[in-house]
Amino acid sequence: MQPASTSRRLTAAPWIISWVILVSLQSAWADSPAYFRRDSGLIGGKHPLPGDFSASESQQWRTPLAAGISTPCVTGDAIFLTTWDEEQRELATVALDRETGKLRWRNVVPTSRIEPVHAVGSPASSSPACDGKRVFAFFGSYGLLCYDLDGKLLWKKEMGPFQDEFGASSSPILAEDLVILNEDHDVNSFLVAIDQQTGNTVWKTARPEATRSYSTPVIWDDGDRKQIVVAGSLQLAGYDLATGKKQWWVNRLSRIVDPTPNVVDGLVYIATWTPGGDRTDRISMEPYAEALANLDENQDGRIGKNELPEGSPVIPRFFRVDLDQDGALNRAEWERHARVFERAQNVAMAVQPGGQGDVTATHVKWAYQRALPTVPSSVVYQGVMYMVKDSGIITSLDATTGKLLKQGRSRGPGNYYASLVAGDGKVYLASERGVLTVLQAGPEWEILSSHDFGERIMATPVADKGQMFVRTDEALYCFSQ
């Protein structure tokens, strides 16, 4: 007979081994960085994903939430979001339990200043990021905050509000040990790298040529070095991750860029549309000397808003053109925005990243200029690029050539703000009115199903390990196949 101590050791060994394996798996799971569009909207893994959200058995839970349009950050056994309680005028970072949807913690942002936002926007627009140990939440009304996984504040970095009546919605991303944030507004646009542990600025690069845009940067890794790719007004550009130095750029983008690029199979894909950038419908401003001669009624050498003629394209954009906010436009302000209108181009394109300087003529693989999205990021899946524009028109292109494959209409009418995601042979797109449409992916895609949540959807659906999370204005839902 074995001694009792030996017997206990032998009995405990399998349990200890299992416990060690479980802890190791949980650690690896939790340590995987998560942030908005980290995988370009592609849902990895072999888990089946829901194909019909009307089926009651597919819904695991529903958790009511305060409003906000940030996309959930799912990592480990937790979900992180940001919210805006308009009645209490409170911005907050929220953590939910992944399995049950129950609230773990809620931290209110210590700000008394709430940035102005677009009529359909929210001060809680930017999506959180998590490196497996820390949660990073950005608010244009305040700046960047860092918490541990239990909600303890580790550091904060004030940097808002910005001069932009539509607010700030670009989300933080993670690379190496840095938090990367791009803020393109009417003045003082910049790209910044912040140390994840301390909150100290590692480098900050001014973007003086940039006007307001809201796209989130992406990371391109060619195996030798990593670069930050930023889609901004009129230009797609690559910056060195280590130094923040601008390396290359491609011109001919729209004057305001909302969608986030995709990095798939070594290429960068972007599709973006803003009014006035089509060949047949361009916005233009007359030369400043001519405008001054015709419009300067009070003869002060500037052009006031009340001096502009009815129907002028400058009137609805006066705030962003009036850079010094003195109520009138001088020559520099007028001509800067006139150049933006002149150079703007609505386009979908595939770009070979890299090179030096202006690579527009050499690195654009193809371009397509019809049925383009305003806000939602497109998705490139199994050799096909899928886009959705307002009114629910779906366009698919061959990702290699840019050739049109198919156009059709989703079952969700109205505007689209949530980005497209794809996986398990399916493509998902959600309308603002709350209709989630599921496509069978392929060159001749077909609609599999649609479900009307009856609640506004602005945030992008997120899927991980067979679970799909859909955020509406009223709640967060969890579904599984």
C-alpha cells in the first residue's frame, strides 16, 4: 500500500495539471489585445455563427444599457463599453460579465465639459481597447483613461474637447506597448503614441494638412517593421510605429473620412464617400478675391456668414471653415477649404502599402467610384469586398481587380453607421433603424435572413468564439448558434 501522502499527491496531480492548463489558457485568452476593427471585421476561428437572429433560442442574454454608440470590446471573460446618460450628463466606462451580461463595474468620467456632437452622434462614440491587463477608454469630452480589469483607475490623460461640432469618434488602437490615437479636427490635428503602462506620450506627430475626419487607424506589418495607416481627409498615409514619422501617402480620398481601412492579404482597402466629391456632383468655392468683391457688404476685408448668398455650400460648413472662430472668413481660411473641395474624391480603392513619399501613381491597385459608403467600414472576405451605402444598397467587388460582382438591396432601409463584419461564410450588416441583415458570402451573395430589433443600431456587431454581441441604443445582446 502506498503512503497516504503519496496517494494524495497522485490523486491531486491530474487536478493540478488541469488547473495549470486552465489558468494558462485563460491567461492567453485574456492577454490577446482587443480594439475596434483589429481584425478588419473578419471573425476568426471555426465556431459557427448565428444565421437567424429571430430564433429565440439563439439569444443568450440581453442587458439594458445607457445610450452610446461605441462598439463593444470583448476580451477574456469581460466586455467593455462606454455610455452616455444624457439626463444625468454622465459619461462612463462599463464592464460586463461575458457569460451572463451582468454589470461588473461602472466608472464615471471626471469631466464637466461635454463636447458637441452630430445630431445622430454621441459623446460616447469611441470604442474601448484592452491589452489583457488594462482597459483604455477615450472620450473627446475629456481624454484617455486607463483602468485595470477590476475598474481601478491607473492613469488619465486629458486632451479634449476639440474644435469640431461633430465631436470625436476615432478609437484607440494598440501596438507593441503603445496606445495609438488619431485626432483629426478643424485645427491642431495629430497622431499620438502613448505608453500603455504610464500614460506618458512617447511621440506626437502633427497633421497640419488634415481637416476633420473620424476614421480609426490600423496597423500594417510587413514582417520587418510596423506602420500605422491613417485614412484622413483627402489622403491615406503610413507612419512609422516607433517614431511617428510619416513614410508614404496616397492622395484622392474624400474630404471627410469616416470608415476605417481594412488590411487583408498585404493590401489596404478603403471605401469612403462625402457629399460633393463625385465627378458629376462637385462642391466648389469661387476665388477669394471674387467672393470678397461680390460679398463683403460691410467692407471689412472678410466674409461673414450673413454675407453669404442663400444656398452657398459654405453656410452649413461655416464652423469648420472659420478656423479662428471669429465669425468671419479670411483669405487663408477660405482658400484652405476651397482646396479641400477641389481635391476631394469619393472612392473605393486597394493600395499596396509602403514606399516613400507620394505613391499615388504607383501603389493604387484599383479604384471604384460608385455606390460608396459614408460611415460604415467595408469588409474584405474570401476575395470579395462588401460595401453598404445609405438606403441599404449592397455592392460587392472582386478584391483583386475591383471589378463589380453584384449589387442589391438589404432588408434594412435607411442610413447605415455600423461597420460590416464577416465570418463562418456570412456577412453581417446593421441599419440605423435596427435591422440586422445576414448574407451568404460569395461573389453571388444572397440574403439569408434579417431581424428587426426595433431599436436603433449604430455600433458594430462583434463576434468571438461563437458568440455575437449586438449593441442597440437600449441594450447589449448576446447570441450564439
